[in-house]
Amino acid sequence: MADLSDLEVSSLFNVKGWVAVVSGGGTGLGLVTANALAVNGVKVYITGRRVEKLKDAEMQHPSGGSITGLQMDVTSKESIREVVKFIESKEKFINLLINNAGVSSVNYGAKGMPKGDVRAISEEMMNNQDFEDWTWIYKVNVASYYFTSVAFLPLLCAARDHGYPEAGNILNISSISGITKDSQNGQFSYNASKAATISLTEQLAHDLKRPDLLVRVNTLAPGYFPSEMTPIANDEGQKPEFFRERWGTPFGRAGESRDYAQALLNFAVNQFVTGSTLMIDGGFMLAHA
């Protein structure tokens, strides 16, 4: 019979002493992620381009966890390699890499979907975005996840050499926008990039399952959580009807830090899960199915 103490919550989600890297960790859900790990005893390195945001997020926690900010441009191989080299000078391994950095795209705006005859609709949709808008969002939301993941592979695999039962694992942050079938008011490039993130996760999970690596790769697809990308006014945030009618969320609220932390910790510690996507969306996808 299994040792029942292994089934206690304190054991099931024990990450104390881990080392983690979170890209885009200075704000929004990246900062929620970093805080959730640090308060549970994880040494967290957060990366981003805005030094002031990184410095504001730094902290030491009584649990032994900490947050340290490192400037990194996720669209630059050289910058990624410099951060890997720095962390290698400080740490012998990492247990968790969270690819969280991301950018949003333009949509139709307040006027909504184009109206008029087919030529007017065609012209407005042609002019709404340029090729550069698409390539930039793919560069940040998809390609950077690939290059960051493979750059950290040696540190991830090194966890097994230092007393851990598995290599470090990777969690890619996608979105319900990568799963929903509508454009959400014309944000085609963003939604397509988040769908590509899920596909990339599945491919990496498949290729990194080889016996000499055995690195787990999963993706979290959040719905509406307050952030710089999805701001919520205080008065709106108190009204369930706002979320049901405006955001299409049946549970009548936005996601909270606790909801998010519970989901990411599950992926971090569950050694039998790889190639999976978890939606955390307050029923959005059920409402829009």
C-alpha cells in the first residue's frame, strides 16, 4: 500500500528548493506565476525587457523562495543564450521553465466586424493588419517558446543529476483564444499564434519524450484574468452580469491568482502528464461551444 503521507497536499505540491525560469515574469500572469512559486520555496528567475518591472517584482520570501529579474529579449538568440549562461553560473539545474512572454494583436476595435458590401468588407479586413503584425506576434508568442525551450534543455535535464526523480519540465502559456473557433472581434493573428503555441507544445512533448531526455511539456490555456492585456475596471469587476454578457463567462467573474496558481502547480509536479492542454476559463469554451 502506498505511503498515505505521499497523498497529503503538502507532499503532492511540494516544490520547495526548486529552481524555475519564467519569461515575461515582471507583470500580469507571469508575475502571478513567479509569486506563486516563490512563496512555496522556489528560486525564480524572471525575464523581460522592462528592467523597472523586473526590479519591482524582485523579492525574498520567508519560505526560502525568491524572485530575481534578468533582462532578456525573447526574440534574440543571443539574449536567450546570455541568460542561460548567467543562470548556469548560478545554478546546476532548473526544475521548471515557463514560457509566458507574449504580445497581443489588433482587432476590429469598437466598431466591430466590418459592414457593407463584400468589397468594403474585403478592403477593411485587408487594411486591418499588415504582414509585419503577423510575423511579429508569431516571433514572440511561438518562435520564442521554441528557442527558449531548447536553450534551457541542458539545465532542465541536469535536474536528474542532482537528486530529482525527473528532468525539469516546460509549461507553455497559450490561451482560450487558441482554442475558440471565432476571431473574437478580429484578432486573427493572436488567436492563430496561440493555436500554434498548443501545436508547438504537442510537438515538443513528442520529441522530448526520448529516453535520454524525458522532458515533460504542457500548456495552460487561460481565459480572462486581469492583466495589462485584459484590464478590468473595479466597478465592472464586481458585477457577474458584466462577465456573462461582455466576456461570455458563465461563472460570472474573471480568473483569480489562486485559480491560476492551482493550475500551474498541478502541471509543475504531476510527473505523468505531458503534451496536455488545460483550459482555465470559467466556462467560456462551454458557453461558446
